[in-house]
Amino acid sequence: MPYWAVVRLEPQRERLALHCLGLAGYETYFPRLREKRISHGRKIEVRPPLFPGYAFVAIELQWHTARWSAGVIGLIMDGFRPAKVADSVMQIFVRVNAAVWSSCRGARGSRLASRCVF
């Protein structure tokens, strides 16, 4: 039965790590924020990670290939195995992420729209 675990990612190499984990057959979840900022007089949208340096990965059979993927520092361990994230916690993350993202679409021009989970 698959379970969710947390992987530590190398700084500034999150995209590489998520790509390599996907190529290895792992399902990943990397929640991001959505911020609108002004940079050099221009309005820009940046998407920093909600948990910098960490991502969630679904482990089905083996976790060793996830550990040695490019861009991955390691997994959060519970002894000799990766620590399991409860399914209920992951469902809450996904549900809140979807609810906040949908409310951001209708909140243009409000303070809520300046910082939303994506």
C-alpha cells in the first residue's frame, strides 16, 4: 500500500528533483504560494514553495531510488524507514490548497489575491 513521505531537496534545485522523481515513477506534491510583487516598477508574480526545501513523495514499493535521485538530499527518516505522513494530513493539504486556489481566482484586487497557495 503506498504511503506519503517527505524528501529534503537541494536549494535552488527543486525543479530538477521533482522532474527526476517523476521520471523514476514517483508521484510528488510540492505546494507553492502565489505572490504578486513589484520589482523595478513592474508587477510580477512569483511562486515560492510553501515548505522551502521539502516536498512530498508517494512511496509504493522501494524508497531507495527516491533517496538517490538528483536534487534530493534525503528522506525524513523514522529509524531505518522513511517517516510516513498520514493520508488524512495529505488530504487536508490538497483540500485546503484547492479551496484557497479557487478563492484566489475570485479575489482579484483584494489582499487575499496577493498571497495564495498554488
